[in-house]
Amino acid sequence: MAKRKRVSVTPVSVTLLILALAGMFVLGVFVGKNMSGGHKVDKSILLVNESHPLSRDYVPDSLVNLYEKRHSFRLSRSDIYLTYETYLAAQQMFAAAESEDVNGFYITSGYRSYERQQEVYAESKPGYAQKPGCSEHQTGLCFDVTAENVGGFETTRQYDWLRLNAHKYGFIQRYPVDKSHITGISYEPWHYRYVGIDAATYMTAHGLTLEEYLGQ
């Protein structure tokens, strides 16, 4: 029977092995951080779409009436509501736009109850409104905005300002022109969703929808 060759382990070889393993660990951490940009995905962000509907009785906390609050934007109606956090962010954003001589924004829609979305869905042509429970408007975290224009909101300087700056205040354009196959919703340049500054900045920089950001 052949004898097994005994491998001798020296302190030097043990040290080299430890250093090699440590180097691999550090490299792995470095690569991992750079692949994600060091950004931690906020999984607490609420996703609403046909695959993630809200219940009939879902009503967001702390809804406020925009007409009763100080605002640097105009309202198409006196009964538009948002969550308080969303209102504060919107007020800061539109005040910043106004300070740069970009004004004339009109918020046309905010929170909608499940029942109101039923009415909107019934009144709309197929493909023009989300089913009840599947609309982000039920969250109170989004609004539709427009401006006085002729050729559509996306042709205005107000839209250009939002496209460049909305993320700084925690908002994303929820339904981009080239992502309807992911969101399930056609291009809506007027629809903005509050997700927080960190998430909005990351999504904007990487061209991600909320579905892509959350891995859904």
C-alpha cells in the first residue's frame, strides 16, 4: 500500500492563507457595494398595480386638504387631498420651482377612494384608467399635474423642470414613456409619485421604474 505524502503546514503558509481569504472577502464586499452603488433598496415603499392591489377599505393616514394648506401651486378643484408627507414634499418642490421663475403648475388630482376609482374606471374608455384597488391614487402618495399649455404637459417648461428636479424632493415620474411593458400603464408625464429622496434619486439616476427598483 502506497504511503500518503504528509503535507507540512508552516506558520508562514497559514499566514498567507489567511491573507488570501481576507483579500477575497474585502474584494467581494467592494464589488458588491459598487454593483449596487452602495444603495440599500427601501422595501417599505408601497407598490400598487394590478399585481399588487389595495383592499377596498384601504385609506391612507394623515390625509390633508390642499385647498386648506399653504401652497405654491394652483388647484383645479377645492377637494384634492394628499398625505401630509406628500403635501410637504410637493410644497417644497413647487416653491423651489417658483423661486426659479417656473410657476403655473396645476394639481388636478390626488387621493381617490376605492369607490371613486370605481366611478372613474366605469366612466373611462378601456385602457385609460386603472381598476379599483389598482390605482396609486388610493395611496394619497401621488398627484396629477398640468400647466396652461397648448401642445401637452410634456412640451412645457414646467415639465422640463420636474423632469430635472422632482427626484430632489422625493418624487418620480411613475409611468415613463418607454416602460409601459413593465408598469402596465401607458406614458403619463403628469403623474408623480412620492417615494422619498434617496429612492427617487437612485431610480432617476438609473432609469428605473418602481417595479424594477423593488424587484417586482
